[in-house]
Amino acid sequence: MKLIKRNGSEEIFDREKIASAIMKANEAVDEDEQITRGKINKIAAHVESKCEKLGRAVSVEEVQDMVENELMRSGAFILARAYITYRYKRALIRRTNTTDDQILSLIECNNEEVKQENSNKNPTVNSVQRDYMAGEISKDITRRILLPQDIVKAHEEGLIHFHDSDYFAQHMHNCDLVNLEDMLQNGTVISGTMIEKPHSFSTACNIATQIIAQVASNQYGGQSISLAHLAPFVQISREKIRATVTGELAEIGVNDEAAINKITEARLRDEIRRGVQCIQYQVVTLLTTNGQAPFITIFMYLGEAKNEQEKADLAVIIEETLLQRCQGVKNEKGIWITPAFPKLIYVLEEQNIHNDSPYYYLTELAAKCTAKRMVPDYISEKIMLQNKVDSNGDGHCYTCMGCRSFLTPYVDEEGKPKYYGRFNQGVVTVNLVDIGLSAKGDMEKFWEIFDERMELCHRALQARHERLTGTLSDAAPILWQYGALTRLPKGEPIDKYLHGGYSTISLGYAGLWECVMSLNGKKLTEPEGEELGLTIMKKLNEYTAKWKKAENIDYSLYGTPLESTTYKFAKCLQKRFGIVPGVTDRMYITNSYHVHVTEPIDAFDKLTLEAKFQALSPGGAISYVEVPDMQNNIEAVLSVMKFIYDNIMYAELNTKSDFCQVCGYDGEIQIVEDADGKLVWECPNCKNRDQSKMNVARRTCGYIGTQYWNQGRTSEIQDRVLHL
């Protein structure tokens, strides 16, 4: 069993250290208030037993809380008071410098919690360590100075989660929907260098990757671009190539239109191939100032094309993107593996969803790619047009910002819909499970606590908004001055884009499944559970609507993609409420509205049920189905895709994609327990457990993760049941 120290590092649990700490307190009280060594050993043993029953690593703070409880339970009240006083004095000493130990443990790669905080960051790399070090300073300033202490306390206790506090000290926002069309068509500026409109498709792709890197370095969330914004440059290249081919053939006395067209299209296809390859390889090899590859999503939507020729060209770009992603990228051993980025989203629409649709071949290719590489994910144009209706009464289909953060419909001053160039201000997530358990089954009490937590989240979200208020465009020129979001003059505040619905700010929620279970003992898959779950979702939306109306800020409800926080929330719940069967008996809580990962449910039933909840999560949500290896059953994948088109706005299929560098095994790498009870990854063929010598790709929470996960998320991955 492992113990997590205050600086985040791990060590083997040692019962003698508990006994030693009690002994020190014991020596500080009068002799007649002291307890025997035997009793001390018994208390230490009891604490160890309780820790073992939790089935996970425990923190020093949790152990000390248990010691206090055991001392008081044994009647040693004076000794317990001495122990509490000792803890308090030590806490005061630690508060004089809250960052040194954290940073030192980061540098030496001893901080287990931070090491597995982000499944796409390698914490041994200098650039990642620098980002984490800066993040520790930012979190320290945020905790001590920038945020009200009741919000800090609620965050630390797991009542809420104030996301990305490691970036809060700076005037940075969350996610973007990059206006790549504006930047390519009208030019941009990167690092003080003018970048004019490109004169070929391949150049446009190269510029797009530079824009992606710059945007990623100036915000902390996901970003999205559309391939439709690259499509016009195919025609520019076609004309350029055609002129060259015509000249070459003329030199040898050939004036054959058919030959000119054939050679032109062949060379054009080669340029498209190279351009797409540029994006693929640049994205996975770039390191931004965040110490990681950009969290980038690429949108593939035929409906965005402005004419039939552009649509045909866009189809070729989409086809090439899918072909290259299906192939994958080579790892250090030269083996083709699944990359984490870019995330791909493919829109299911009338012109590609039916067997006789003109672009159905793209959908078949997408299905093969999903079966092998877990992407693309799927947006149903049909359902999205129903869910995303603007003030003009028109439905719209557009991409999320990153993995799942969706903008709400917006109409500009000229009455035109606008999505590209908009962004999200930030996220604060409420732990619904804590509200449910605190109410102890009393619905009146539940809504009373619910109101209090909503007000807490509201004030935390206001702090995010106020931190951005007054930010000058100079803070991130690529975003605010050179077209990624808008084109403001130097020195102008961004304030007008923080109001009126141009940007969103997100109220996240987590653990709806466990919350409902704690209140009425029902699952979301049961009628009574579904009814209560939908009621809670509607209530959350009532709050965001009320705040939006009062402040003219677009608060929106967001299905939080908990990564490391799923473990943090679970530990906090166990600390406050103990082990509650079906609620706190695992090392994680469920993301957003999702059906619990252990619940046996058919893929189609799951999507049907979750579609009801997804519609009530306008600020962002995604549903998934867990599937086995589907590479030899593409028809089944296509049947799920067609079901998505008819029933749910945004969904994905999760499979596995692994490789052991020691023995060459390319099946599923397993999760097993080591001698200390810690979950580790193991090759079932050669028993290799060295994470540096295997490639594991799993869907974590919208994005694919490839750098492993903390114990809570690893446990959740292990527990997932198949839906197909």
C-alpha cells in the first residue's frame, strides 16, 4: 500500500510512522493522560486496516484524520487535542512556503499525482516540468491572493473544482474555435512576421500548423479548425499546377486537354497528401509552451463547402486525412501506432450517411479509421440542427472547441450567425455526488444544499470572468489582433467579447449517476433514476439561464471531462462520507451524465438514454460506446454511426490500440495490481510493465490519452464494460 505525501510524492505505507507520531504527542501530555504503547500500536494497526479497505493510495491528511478519530474513539481526548495542536503548528510552518517541496518533487519526478495529472504530458521532459513549475507558482498565488478563501476551501475539499488554476494568474481563457478562414484569406502575423494569403494548398497547411501552435501557447484548453477553410486553396493549387503542366507539355509539342487534366489532378492529389501529412506530423511533434502537443480538433463537414467544386475538393482532403490517420504514425521502434492528436470529428449528413449517398465512401472510410484508431468521432447534423437553434429560428451545425466544449448559438449585430472566432472563458465544476450524500436522502435538504453550491459556483465563475475583464489585446496578439478570434487594435481591451453571448463560460457538473443513486437508490437506467437525473439537469440549466439574464454573460451547462479530478473527487467523498455502496466504493466518480462504466447496457440503449441528457448540456457533452476490436466488423461500426445520426448529437466509439516494444505484441495491454496493490499496465504476452517500453492509447475524456493516468482513472478504464 502506498502513502501520498504532501508534496505529491509516494512512499510505502509504514504503520510505525503512525505509532511514532502518536508517541510524540503522548509524551507532550501529563503522565496520567498518556496511553500505553500497546494501545498506540492497536490504534496504528486499526488505521492501517481502514486504509487498506479503501483499496487505493491514501494521503497523509487522510491518515492523520483517522488517527484523530481513533484517539477520540478510544477516550484519549487530551491526547487527541495534543495531536491536533501538533498538526496545526506543523500546518502553519508549511504555509510559510507552499511551493518549494512541490517544485522540487516535480524536478526529481517524484510527484506521482502531477506525473499522472494529464494523460498527454510527459512529466520527465524539461518543457513539461517548466510548465508544471510555473503552474505551481500560479496555483499558489491563486490560492493565497486571487480567489476568495471559501472558494479555495471548497475546491480543496472537493465540493467544486476550479479548473486550470495553474493558469489563472495570467489573463488566459479556455477553448477557441479558430477563425482559420479569416487568417488564411486575409493574412495574419506570427511572432512579428507578416504571413500573407498562401498561394498553394501545401503552404496553407503549413501556415495552419503554425497558427495551431501559436494559439495553443496563448490559451490553456482545446482548439478546433475546419478543413473547409483549407478547401479553397485546392483550386488555387490546381490552377497553378495546370499552368505548369500546360507549359511543360507545350514545350514538347503536346496540347492534349485530357492529358493535362490527368497529370494536373495526379500532382494535385500528391500535394494534398503532403499538405495533410504536414498537419498530421507537425501537430504530433510540436511542443507548445504548455509542454505538450496542441489539443487540436479537426472538423470535417461537407456542408460547410461554398460550392460543388469546393465540396469535391473538401471530400478529397477528408479522404486523405482519414487514410493517413488510419495508417497512424511510427513510434521510436518504427511501428505504426495511434497518435493522440489531432482529434478528428466527422459530420454525419444526408450526403454521406446512406448507402446511396454520393459521399458514402467517406463514411465507410471513417468507420474503418474509427475501428483501428478510435477517431473520428461523430456529430449528427440532423440532431445538431434540432439542438442548436439561434434567435433567428435557424439550426446550425458546427464543431466543438477541443474535445466537447460547445458554443451556444449566436447572432451578430448584422443578424448573421457566428461561430468561428469565438471562445470559452473557463470552467468551474460542481460535485453533484457530495450534494446528494450531504442531503442523506432528504430531497428538500438536497435542493437547499444545491442552491448553496450553485451560488458558490456562480461566484467562482464570476472570478474567472473578472480575471479576463480588462485584458488588453496585446496579451495574445495571435488571438485578439491577428484573426484567430478577432482583429482588435493594439492596447484595446477584449471586454466586449466577454458579454452578449459572444463567448461562453461553463458551469461543469460531475457524478450525476452517483448523485441520483445516493438520493433514491436508483440508476439513471431505471425510470425513477432517469426522471430525477433529468430534473437535476433542468435545474442546473435554470441557474445558468438566470445568471445569463441578470449579467448578459453566456453561462452554459457543460458535461465536465474529468481526468485527474475524478480521482480527487472520489477521495474527498470517501474522506467525508466513508464507503457508500454504489456511490463512493470506487476510486473514481462518473463523468457528467454518463451511464456508469460498469453498467451492462446495449450500445443503442445507452445512446438513446444519454441523448436526453446531452440535449440538456448545451455548453458541451459527448457520449461514447465501448467496443471490442471492430476491424473485421465494419458493418457493425456503420450501424452504430447510422444510429448516432438519427438519435444523438455527438458520440464516439472507444476501442483499444496498444503495442509492446519489448515483444512486439499489438493486442490489448492489461491493467493488473502490483505487490503494493497499485494498478499498473502489463503486456499479457511478455509481462513487461515498463511504461516507457509500451504504447497504450485509451480514450480518457474526449481526447485520446497516451501518457498514462492516475489510479482513479486507471481503475475506471479497467472497469469499463463493452456495449457492443
